[in-house]
Amino acid sequence: MTTAPDPLHTLAHTHLPPDLAARWIALLRPAAHLRKAEPADPVVGRLGGLPRLPEGVDWPVWEGRGPLPFVAEVDCAALPGERLDIPLLADGRLAFFYYGDDEDVDALVDTADPDTWAGARVLHLPPESATAPERPAPAGLTPFPEVPLTVRTGLSAPDFDSLALTAAFGEDELPDAFERAVWSHQSGAAHQIGGHAQSVQTAVEIVVAHGALGGGDLSWEDPRIEKEAEGWVLLAQLDSDEDADMMWGDGGALYWLIRPDDLAAGRFERAMFTWQCC
């Protein structure tokens, strides 16, 4: 039996000379790609709907703003954690909440402003809570339409302005045709656990590192940022999605990043959030 080559390998060998292709392929990382489940697909999570919060767990609230909309959840036990390169917990569910109000610019969650961080939360819910009843939405909050998700494990490519790519290639420029081919391959709703984030603007690990170091007036040229960025991995990327009626700005995406030791220990309160749009 033969195995078809990964599409990213094929793109590299098609557009790059062998030495550059090998260098780029070495940077690829495994990711759990999430997409809308068809009737016969195994379901590993969902966008929208209502969360199943166990007794004693409050619906997350941003004080002074209101309850956070429930965005998504994934079942850790149903994900291919052994095939990822992040220490994802083996069981329980991850529930993601985000307060996104495009009409209230003062309510935007800003990685550089700790006063806004309460607008995005990720909760790790115990396995037994999967049978808990759905928690009704707080007054004034309309749930997103529910979309079941299935998973496909594949490779993910680094951003073309990422630290990993810069370290591997230095000043060597990759052909425009190759960049376009990779972008085309990655088009469509990109919900993902682990792997390289698909940043819409600046590499998200740089944005998170800037915030983790204090944000505010900290210069983006501060040499500590690159070192700090190396210590963060993507936990989840949740894209805009028509089926779930989710639009983050102008076709943007939500990102949660975390340090590997915090992930392994289940310290999800230490995860950091950022979002980007076109």
C-alpha cells in the first residue's frame, strides 16, 4: 500500500529547488485541522450552540461588559493528541469564549492591554461534564448556530514572516509563486488545534510575546520579544465561519496561545489570546 505525499511536500518540491524544499519541509508541524462534520464523520467538537458547563462552573463574564459568547469546544480525548507536537491533555473538553463587539471599540480584546484580557477565556472542563445539560445563554446573549466539527491530522506551514522561517532561510527569498501556492492551499475556514498558526497580519507569536512582556509602550523592536515568542505554541485557531455565522472583523480569526509547560499542567488561565482580521 502506498501513501499519498502531503500536499505541502508536493508544493515545496514543485516550486522550490531541492535544498530549499528540504529546509522548508523541515519546518512543517503537525496540526489537528477542524472542519464541518458530515453525517458519517466522527464528531470531535463544535462551533457555537450552548456549552455544557458542570455545576459550579460559572459562565465567563467580562466585568463591566457582560457574558462572553460561547464560540467552540473540542473533546481532547477525540483529538489525535499523540500525533501533535504540543502536550495536549488526554481528556476533558476545551471550551472557548470570546467577547467580540465590532460596534464597541472600547470592548476589543487587546493583547497589549491586560485590562481587556477578561474578554477571552478558555476553560478545561472535566470528562464527566460531557453529559451535563446545556447551560442556557445569559439574558441578552444570542448563541451562534451550532456546527459539528470533525478532525483531520495534517501538516501546517509557518507564516512567511515567522521567526522559524527567518531563522531557517535568513535573507533567502522564496519565490512568489510558491507563496501564492501555499496561500491558496490554506484558503477556506481554518479551524485548528496545534501546529503553526495562519496569521492574518503579524505572526501571532510575536503579538503574544509583546503582550506577555508588558505591551503598552514596549517597542516592537525590543530584542526580548523574539526570545519570548519562542516559548509560546498555538493552542487553538478559530476562523470566521459562515455556517456558524461567525465573522471576526473582516474575515479574521481568533488565536489562543500557551506555553507548553502551562498546557501540560492544565493552566489554561495562563493562555493568551489575540485576534486579527484583514
